Amino acid sequence: MAKLILPEQDIINALCVYIARKKQIKPEEVEIELMYDDDYGFSAEAYWSDRKQVLVMANIIEAIRLWLEEYLNQDPYSGIELVLDDQEGIIAHIG
């Protein structure tokens, strides 16, 4: 089976939905900035209503699982690997 590649925008959308559900707000009220650091790996910052939350790798994976299951009808427990791509930015390889 071919690997599914989740583009950066889908990861951002997944995190918006994830934060919106946790904070009981609308996904469009959330802004996400994805980051990669050689020492700390992948993370993200979520902004809403003058608030900020740092999301670690586990939060990103949890959000992608939610996205896979509810929006793409894919197995949320397939292997998920975040990749820093020179052209595409931060993407996820699924499966």
C-alpha cells in the first residue's frame, strides 16, 4: 500500500480543529505556526483570543490522528512520521 502524504496545510488544519475542540471555540479562530528545531524536533504554537499554547510532538500526532479518522476516513493508528521537506515544509508520511 502506498504511503499517504499529508501536506503542511492539512497538519495546520488538523491542529486548528484539535485546539478548537479542546478550547470549545471555532477552528477558524485558531492560528497555528509549525516549527522545527534541531535540538527539540517538531512543535507548534497555537494562538487564539490573545492566548498562546505550545504544542509538542505528541499533540501534533494526536491532532493528525483525529484528522485522519474524521476527515480522511483513514486508519488513525497507521504509522505517522513528521518530515521536514525542503520544498513542502513540514509534512507527514502516513502508513
